Amino acid sequence: MAEVAKVITIIGSSPESFAKAADAAVKEASKTLRGITGADVISMSAVVENDRITQFRTTVNIAFAVER
């Protein structure tokens, strides 16, 4: 039997790095989803204030198994 996955899009943010922003997205998704099987960073952006990056943001597709 083939497995089926569903994908949702989450935006994570961090004041430290893009990697931590992606990790924040996965951690937040894991609070309400079971069976996360993968994460794909779709895009990265940043908030700039006073010539400095103050917030890193990642748009992440989270894949998880469909339960039957």
C-alpha cells in the first residue's frame, strides 16, 4: 500500500538565523501535527531596521503522513 502525505505551509521566524527560523516552523507545526516526515524551505526573507537584520523568516512546507 502506498503512503500518502499532506503538505502545509508555515512561516517561522527567529532573531538569530534562517536555520533557527526553519526550526521554529517545524517545532510549532509539531505541536498540532503527528508524523512529520520532512520540511522544505521554500523561501527566506528578513526584516531590516536601522540597517540591521532584526528578524529572519523562512517559509517552510511541512510534510506529514495522512492517518487513516
